[in-house]
Amino acid sequence: MQKHRFEDFTDVYEAMINWPKRLAHEEPFYRRLFNSVGAKGVLDAACGTGRHAAMFHSWGLRVEGADVNPQMIEQSRAGFGEPAGLGWVVRGFEEPIKPTEPFDAVLCTGNSLALAGDTAAAEKAVGEMFAALRPGGALVVHLLNLWRLPDGPSVWQKCQRASLARGEVLIVKGVHRCGRQGFVDLIVAHLDDEVPEMQADSVPFLGLEQEELDHMARQAGAREVRFFGGYHDEPYDRATSTELVMVGR
């Protein structure tokens, strides 16, 4: 089964993202997309701690949040409950999606598809997500554009202090590229200890290309596939775009 590599860092993941800023940045994109397909039912196929799913549910949509990490789903339930129209399920990419009725939109954000393990697993995941859509529905895949990074040392992105249930911590996060392989580098220092204890992990992820994603989508039945360099519909440029966003219908 697909393994989630951040099992011990669920609280760190939640703390290191400025969720109000991120959701405000992405909201117009999803409102336009959902309006264009007449969305009523949405699947967040790698929901993390449930922030996107809860936002979509607040818009009056029927939403399912799925994640391979049981701790993420546990935190989603604890944070947002399970009211009518909002459900949570532990499910990996390789498992079939069996909705009671097809979804109008499916999203896989936060570079999650790149954690699928290998290209074959990513292709299977894309196929499963398209299979869960009704005809005319839309799939959104959001990835870090690995090719913008230099091949070499880590590019450090965050250094912040946070108060967690485990105590005061310092979180340092970066990414680096080694050929066609990317890595998320995470260091957590526990500041309550006289000599701070440190946890570290370097999680590999796939460097998926625009052409590969286009092939995966069309193999899964997409008739239209568009690519953007972010959530403001800007053109994707392999050398300069921070993000790679695919919308397949």
C-alpha cells in the first residue's frame, strides 16, 4: 500500500502553512472552475488536514476528503466534523474510488501526486480520479514545478517557530532536486528541551513533466487538457513557473 511519508509530522504540516492566505489565493480559481462544470459533488483526493474540503463544503457542495494518512483524516474529522454532505475516508492512490454517484470535480493538490512512488503509480492514480468523474467533469492536479529548482543543494523555503501539542518547535523546510528526483527536506527542533532534540526527514517525490501528465490524462479519457503556472491561469513555463497546474476534462 502507498505509504504516507509524513506520518510523524501531521501537526507540523498544519502549522507551517498559512491557511487563510493560501485558501484566499486559491479560492477564485476553484469558484470559476466549479461554476464552469456546475459542480455539486467534489472529491479532494489527497485532502491532508481537510482545509480545502471544508471550504468547498461551506460553499454548499457535497464533498469527500480522502488521504492515505489516517492521522490526517483523524485531524480532519476533529477539526471539521462530519456533517451532512462532508465525509472523510482513508484511501491511497492505488485504491479504486467508488463514489455513490460520480463527482463533478476531483482535485489533487499540494504536490501530492508526486508522492505516488513512481510514474506507473501516478498514472494509475490519474486514471482512478478520472474514472470517478461524471462526463464533462474536471480534474485538477497541482504540483511543484521541480524543473525550476537548480540541481544540487536544498532551497530553504520556511523557518518558523510554532506552538504544538508536543511543545515549542522550530520548523525548517526546503526542497532540492537531484536529476529527475525531487526531495522535501524537513527539520523540526524541539525547543523545550535543554538540548533541543531534532527530527529530520528528506522525502522523495517525482518530477512529473507536462507531457507526461497530458499523456496520463488523455489515456484516462480526457478530451481537453490545459496547463497553468499557478492559480491565476498564467501560462506554464518549465524554466520559471513555481507551480504546474493541470486541468483535465
